[in-house]
Amino acid sequence: MAITRAKKAERVEQYQKHLQESQGLILTDYRGLRVAEIEELRRSLRGAGATYHVVKNRLLLMALQQMGLTMPREWLEGPVAVAFCHGEVPAAAKVVQEFAKGHEKFSVKGGLLGKTPITAAQVNALATLPPREVLLARVLGALHAPASQVAGVVASGIRQVLNVLQAYVEKLEGKTAPQTA
């Protein structure tokens, strides 16, 4: 059944809305999956802050072009479904990668991270990143370490000056203290 021009325009607008609200997207080939398996993936992605939609390739391409976004044309060939990542992209990539392990027919074609196209290998690399909180803790630790070292060096210098002053005070007390014979 053919889609009317108005319905096509509406879908292009929907795709643009998803693109504007997304941190990125992951393009997949869902060929050979049953409806129940696609629903399973949708539920899993929802927990990661993403939505999963089977798209019309030409209409998605139009939405991308109207927004000034580009990607390789071959990614939009054949049956394509898109995970729009409204939350963290690595979390959605992790869900997609886990799903792909259990479904041989399912594959990742590529995606967008912000406005930058990323390959399937880069999507898989994103999936191996630790959670955001762990990354922030590592950055904070890296920033904190030099500050701690500087504080230690400064404290060490002050301690040395105080030790010299204390020795001088003890030396002066020793000279002025009355000698008993």
C-alpha cells in the first residue's frame, strides 16, 4: 500500500524530531528477526533511554539531509531500524551489542554520535565504555591526584622549615638554660 505525500511529510517530521532529541542513533539491519524479538529489543532499549523504530530509508535520508546530517548511503539500504538514543549513547550501544550476541541475523550498520557518523566497529567500541559515573570518577581522580601531590610537596616543605626552626629553638634553649655542675 502506497503512503500518501502528507503521511510521508509527517514521517519525515517525526524522524527530525527524534534526531533533534537524540544524543545519537544506531542503525541496524533487523532482517530475519521475529516481531517478538524486535519487541524484546525495544523493551531493553527503553531501559537505556532509547527508542527503536523501523524506518523508511528514503524518508530518514530526507530528514537527515534537511537537518544537515550525512552518513554513508549504503547504511540506508535494505531493512533498517534505528535506535534513537535520547539518553546515553554508550548505554544504548551496550544493549544493541548484547542483543546482537544472541541473534546472528541482527547486525549493526553504523550510527551517528551527535552529528558525526560512526562505523559499526565504533558503535561496538562505545558499548565497551564503562558507565558515565565510572568515567566521571576516573576524571575526578586524575584531576585530584596532582592536587594531592602538590599539597604533599608544600606540606613537606613547610614541615622541613618547622623542623629547622624547632632545632634552632632547642639550640637556643640549650645555650640559655642554666648549667648545673
